[in-house]
Amino acid sequence: MRLPDWVKTAYPSGSALEIKKSLRSKGLHTVCEEARCPNMGQCFSRPTATFMILGDRCTRDCGFCSVTPGTPLPPDADEPRRVALAAKEMGLKYVVVTSVTRDDLPDGGAGHFAETIKALKDTIPGVKVEVLTPDFSGSTEALREVISAGPDVFNHNVETVPSLYPVVRPQADYKRSLAVLNAASQISGVNSGKTAVKSGIMLGLGEKQEEVVAVLKDLLENGCVMLTAGQYLRPGKNNLPVAEYIEPARFEELKQKALEMGFKSVASGPLVRSSMNAEEYYGCMNSAE
């Protein structure tokens, strides 16, 4: 299918390329680059970026994702410090940190997330930190370790509707992802304003509208208060094809539906991604309380 105008973006500018050089000099990765995000040029030019810790090799092989699957290297103990240093040099006051899935590690990489959160909080006074984590194989102890480090937002994406999991996320489990969000909500005490729980879904993979609404209900019932919804765009020829390009008006309808259902903050649009304008939508949630 031809790419519609509403999902076309500009190439990275000179200032964005400078950010890439700076990150490489510190041996850091971003999900912006690894996942071939269409908003990379815009975000790097601001500048902002979503740091991807624990290497650039994932122990899972999801149909929608362009991050390279394979055997990862051992965690780099100095990486949290370098992430904090890079974020400080970029002038960031809101930092998003994600990772590849590390099923090879006993804690799934939870300890490394915790160290990165602590390094950011120690290095940048008043910084807000959002983490976008894998499911840690459903480990409550891993979640407890991450949340005890004090992230302001805990994000775990369900990505798609349950019926598409065998193709889109064959090594994941929808009910397990819901359990992760539920446990994160319980551990964090989100109702007392400590850590907000967030999730995201992609559209255009062949899901039905009623399936999407059912997912929203499940997310709310499991403690999720922030939502992102965006158009799936095929990052490479080895990834799943796009089944449908969703028009902007339908994304706006979904946003209004989600807000009516009870979400405190909703970002919904063709180019919306989990961490895009994350600081802005965190502010929206706080103003809604």
C-alpha cells in the first residue's frame, strides 16, 4: 500500500545528526534509531531521545520490531552513568529509558533499570524519569526492584490485541502483560501519586475496533492511567506488513473514547509512539488530577 501523506516525515536535520554522534561517542543506543522511529528527526532536533539500555540485541523476535534478535552481551555496569551524563549534556528534564528484552538475565535486566533511574536522579536535580520495560517474564520481584528506584512513569506496552499476539508478539503473552501493569500499579501506589502506569497499542495490524475497545477496558481495569495509540509502520522488509492505514480522524475518535472511559492522559495519532512528547503527556495527566 502507498504511504499516505499523514505518516510521512522529514529526514533528520544537521542538529539531529550531531545528537547521534554524541550518543555514539558515549557508546549509547536509542530505540529511536534501533526501531527506525519515523519521529527520530523531530525528536533529535529538539533535542530529546529515548535511551535503550542493556545492549542492542533482543532475546525475542517480535514481528513488528526491527531491533536485532540474538544473543546479547553482558550488561555494561558503566552504562547507567553514561546515560545520565548524556541526558545532562542534552539538557533533559524528562528522560525516557527503555531496553531490549533480556530473558537471558535472572532479573530480566531489572537491576540495570534501577541503577539507571538512580543515576539520572542523582545527576540531574528534579529530573522526571519514565521507563518503558519488557515484561520481565512476569516477575513481581523484578517489577518491585524497578519501581523502588522511583520512576515517575512505568510503561509496558501491550502493543496489539490478544488475537494478533501469535503473529505480532509470539514470545509474549497478553494476560502476562496485563498482570505486569496490574502489579506495577499495586506496587507503585499509583493512586497516591507516586508512579503513573502507562501502556500503548499499535493500530493497522488487522485488529477490529471492538477488540481495541476491549483492550482499553482491560488496561483501565489493571491500573493503567496513561495511553498511547499510533499507526504501525513496517520498519523493514522482514517485518509484518501494514494491514491498514488508519485515518487521523479515527485516532481522534479513539482518544475521546479513551478519555471518556477514564484514562487521565491519552496520545493518539498516526505518528504517536510510546515516548513521543512523553513530558507533555505526563503534564497532561497531572493537570487532569
